[in-house]
Amino acid sequence: MVVEMECVLDAQAQLGEGPVWDVDRQILYWVDIDRGEVHLFDPARFEDRAISLGMKVGSVVPARSGELVAATAEGFGVLDPRKGRLMRIADPESDNPDSRFNDGKADPVGRFWAGTTSNTGRKGAGALYCLDTDASVDRKLEGISISNGLAWSLDEDVMYFIDSPTRQVVAFDYDADSGDITNERVVVEVPAEEGMPDGMAIDAEGKLWVAMWDGGQVCRFDPSSGRMLEAISVPVSRVTSCAFGGPGLETLYITTARTGLRDRDLKQQPLAGGIFRCRPAVPGVEAYYFEG
């Protein structure tokens, strides 16, 4: 099956990341990490609005209140998208100036999970945190290099996670009541020639879609067998993340980056940093909201 890929927004993002679909408002939120921008993209009107936070922002998730919860270079905060104001909640790594938050997702109970990474590329310097609905923060994993993709199984018993340089998707038993994760195991090994695994989404069949940094594609994996089932090409090399959205959640939105590309690369990839979309054969599932 040939899947058509379309650049729906020539955003020229430096480091486009963290797409999440707000099913109630029919809006795609995404971030440009390096420019410190949170974007609200309305595909029905082809309108994109940017909110500058004045600091790097790794991810946002919608809250039931209509606000956004953000993971930034200075910790967790609540963003009022109408006024563009950020109210800080907690910074679990306030003593580490080399740290910033990266990818994040809300879980089935409405907590916000997000991980950190080193600005200078130090291996194992990051961690994975969980912001609970009462605004408490719990460190879940340590020794992470580049905290990235998160997803939960359809039965909500398993959490999937990517630490990009490992080239693995790992799974944990997930307890919704406590938020505990246990029994870590590898479910997908990504060959080097496919790219480095980055952001991730899950579809209605429980299969994982993984964006491939320096791989120019998004790949569908079966977490039960570890097998790659499908690969869809994107006309830029630095593919960062993906999320299902649109009517019926039939559209896969894909973020990309320009950062680190040479002038020669950019001439060959003029749409680098754009937001792309395609329609795979299987739709996605609704993203969770922060319930705090």
C-alpha cells in the first residue's frame, strides 16, 4: 500500500517536536524546542499560532481546564494559551543547569510524564518524571540519555518508552492506580540503518508508530513480536515525532527538524522543519488529557 505524504505546514521549525491532538478542540499542539515556542495548529483553517515561552520547551499536553501543561527548560508549568502566560509548577532538576525537559505525554489517569536530557549531550544524565494531578513530582527512571517516545497499551496495562541512543523500545508493566512501572523489557530493537527512534504514537490495533531521526521515515512496529510492519517515507531526514489526529483520528501528523543540517542538506530538503501528514490504513486512539 502506497501512503501519500503531504507537507501541511511549511513551518521551518528548528526542532519541531511533541505533536498531540486535542480531540475536543480539533487542534494539533506541537513545539519548536530550540525556539522555545508552543504552536497551536488548526488544520481546518490552515492556521498556526505560536506562543513564545522565552526558554526551551520539550512538550505540552492539553488539560481538561483548557490550559496546557508544559515541560520546559525550567521544569513543569501551566500555560494559558489565550494569554500566553506560563505559571511554573515544579522544577525537579533546578540544581542542574545542563538539563532540559524533552518529550512528554499524559497517561490514562491524567498524569503528565516527561523526561529530561543534557543540553551538552552527556550520556545517562537524564531522567523520566511523572507530574501527578496533585502537582507532586515523582522520578520514575534515572540514567536516561535522550528521553523520548511514550505510549500506553490499549488495555492500559503496559507503558512503552524510548531512550533514543539505545535504539530500543522498552515496555513496563504499568499500574494505573499508583503510577508504578515495573518489569522492564525490550520489545523492539531498531536497526541502525533505519534511523534513531524518537517520538512515538500508538494506533487502534495497539501497534507502535515510531519517528526515525536521520531515517527519513515513520515505522510501524508490533510490540508483541518486535517486527517492523510498515515504513512510510518522509521527504526530510530528521523526523522527530508523530501523533494521530483529525476526524476519526485517521491522520498521522509528523513533526520534523532543521537543526544540525548543513546548507547542502537544506537545499535537498527544503521542507525540513515542516509538519507532515498522511493517512495510514489503521487510525489512532485519543490522546489523554492532564486531569489536574
